[in-house]
Amino acid sequence: GAGVSQTPSNKVTEKGKYVELRCDPISGHTALYWYRQSLGQGPEFLIYFQGTGAADDSGLPNDRFFAVRPEGSVSTLKIQRTERGDSAVYLCASSPWAGTPLTGELFFGEGSRLTVL
Amino acid sequence: QKEVEQNSGPLSVPEGAIASLNCTYSDRGSQSFFWYRQYSGKSPELIMSIYSNGDKEDGRFTAQLNKASQYVSLLIRDSQPSDSATYLCAVNPRVESGGGADGLTFGKGTHLIIQP
């Protein structure tokens, strides 16, 4: 596809369950970012991949959150033992310009809305 | 602690007028600055980037940067109802040298309403 694709668009789960959110970036974009956005807030940085490796995971809130990008394209954000406070829209973004001054010019997907009951 | 501050609004502007959106940031080492537009229920979309002091114009949009005052603004001329959205200011604190990047720090956004 032409844009960043995220699945599922909506996920409702129960407290304590495991969740996976998938992101397929724009073809050829080496940089991939995960953000989390709560209602009335701006996006909050979680993790950044350059290729297959996590270049910066300083935004992950705790060890229940983990993300992978094994082949340098599709990424999966994994949340273990979900809590009600994890409810948010999880946004994925990609960029062809990581490592240049244009870093920050991101292309966002439509997000995965996670609701933890 | 890196912070980006915006007035959450709502900011109400009559159609055809100039909308002025403001943003301040705390990290004096910040190097690049961005404005994203987010319609309700949609994802952010980049509308302007600015990297040096002064003004940068693109169509009806003008971004202004003053690093000494740690201040970024966005002006929208001839405002249209379709400009009604939340405008997110974002800051990247690092000069990129190929060694990786922090993620952007976003403000909470300013909700702009253009009244017909």
C-alpha cells in the first residue's frame, strides 16, 4: 500500500491479557516509530527502529512493553499483562530520513485503538 | 525533562482571518521543529517543518522560529473551515549525525475552530 498500515484498527481486551499490534511501514522507509496517544494528549514516543534494531527504546513505559522489527520492515508492538491504563491509540510512523536533519518528518498510520476492560 | 507547551484552546477564528498558534519548548538544545495537523479521529499529518530562526512560508502557512526565546509559531492565513483541527507542535532535540534519534516530543495540541 501507499501509506503506513496498522492492524488491528480496534482491539478490546481484558485486563491481564497479551496484545500484539502490527505496523507495516511505507516501502523503503528505514526508520519506524511507535507512539501512544491518549485522549486530549499529544503523541508520546515509545520506541524507534533504524532497520532491524531498536535505536531508542527510552519511551517504553515498563518491561510489559516490547517491540520487534525482525526483517527491517514490519514491526510488532507487544504488550503483556495489559492494564486499564494501557488504553490508548497506538500510532506507528515511518520515515526515509532518519539520521538526517529531516528526522521528525514522519508519516503516520491511522493507529490501533486499544481498550483494556 | 523535555517539554513542549501549547495552549489547548479551543481557539476560535472567523473564516478568512489569520489563525495564530503558539508553542514553547524547554530543551534549549532542540534543533528541529514541526507542526502536525490532526483531524478528529485521524492520525497526525505533517504540515510544516522549520530548522533555522526566522520565517518559513508554504502556501497559506507560515512557521516562525525564535530559538533564543524557545518559541515556535504557526500562522494560517485566509483561514478556512477545513482548517478546523488540532495542531500539534513537535520538537526534535538532537542534531542528527547518523547515530540514531530520539523520538519527537509533542505538545498536547491546540484545538482550532474556524467559524464560517
